[in-house]
Amino acid sequence: MSFEGKVALVTGGANGLGRATAGRLVERGAKVVLADIEADSGNSAADELGAEFVPTDVSDPEASVAAVAYAVGKFGRLDMAFLNAGISTGCGVAEFFDLDKYRRAMGVNIDGVVFGFNAVLPAIREAGGGSIVATASLAGLTGTPPDPIYAANKHAVVGLVRSLAPIYEPEGIAVNAICPGYAETRIISDVRHELVQDGTPIIAVSEVVDAVEKLFESPDGGNCVFVQAGRSDVFRFRNVPGPRV
């Protein structure tokens, strides 16, 4: 599948997984708009990749609408969206609870994804269909005691994707999630030393990008693809138990 002539929006596109995925899409022929709250890094990344940049705070719904409007105004359409912006929280509950950190994490990690869907879906529908990939995490598939609020955010993203996918698949819009473990990005900077000491393999960003690329190539929706070092596949959810008759 060629991405020639396709237009993609990548949130959290200034650094890490967002930037690497944007670079891959540009290599495949897509026109890419990076959306990020970090203007200096975003402009620099756009210049280096041959992409466009629009400053965007994903926790503000109007900012996501403006980012889509910029992409459509610049290139005439929107075919693909990578709703990737995310942060760690540093927030627990009870004696570890911090209201400001909690609200910031909710604003970026789940509100930002919901607002992103709201903004991109009409434009992708107008283009005749396309693909949306949201960044969840392995923390969206299992309990994560070191950062329970982050796990709650990412479980919400997984549930959102699995619930939206069957709604929009008949319109030719594939909705999927990528669920990486500990990848070599800034989000693990506070725990990287401990991971290395414990012998936890850190995933090369290119492995995650490979999985995202495959999701963009696929017409199927509702998939949550996990990525661990050296392996990647669709996570198989068990069916919810039915009633006993």
C-alpha cells in the first residue's frame, strides 16, 4: 500500500514515537502535519522531516479542531491520524494523589484522544475513509502499579478504540490502537535506569513504528496491537462471560 497523496496528522509529533512515525509516513509519500505543544521542537522536526507543524495543546478541544483545519487547508484533505500525544502522570491515589498532575494527565492522555477523534473523524469521512491509530500502552492491557492513573488513562483509550471501531468501519474508517511496552522515548526517562538494572528490554522506537505502519496499511479496525522487544501482535481479548441460563 502506498501513502502517496495521503495526508496525515500526528499529535505529539515533535519528539519520540510521534516524530519517528511522521518520518516513516513522509518516507512513504504522505503529506504530514505535526501537532504538538512544544513549538520549538515541533518546528525543528517539521523542517528536518519535510513536514508541516501546527502548535497544539491536545487537552483543548478547539486546538484539535484548529489542527485538522490547518491540515485540510494546507493539503485539501485528511486521510490518516495518529493520536499519539501522551505523558506519564507521577500521580497515585490517597496519600500519593496530586490533583494538578491528575488533571493534566487526564487532559492529555484521554481528553486529548477523545478531542482528537471528534476533530479528525468528519475530515476523514469527507475524504472517503481512512485510518486512525491511537497510542495506548501495554499499561492499557494490564495492571500497572507504578503509575495507576496512567494505566487508567490507557485502559480508557483501549476501550474507546474497541467501541468506536465497529461504528466507523462500515464507512471505511479503521480505528485501532498501538500498545507498546517500555520504548526508548522520553516517557521512560524517570525509570530507564531501573529498567536497565532489572534487565527489562527497552523497545527500539523503530519496532513500534513498524507496528503503527502496519495498522495504517490495514483496512481492519478494532485491533489493539501490543509491542514488546522482538515481538508484536494483535492482543486477543477474552470474551465477556455471558449469562448462565
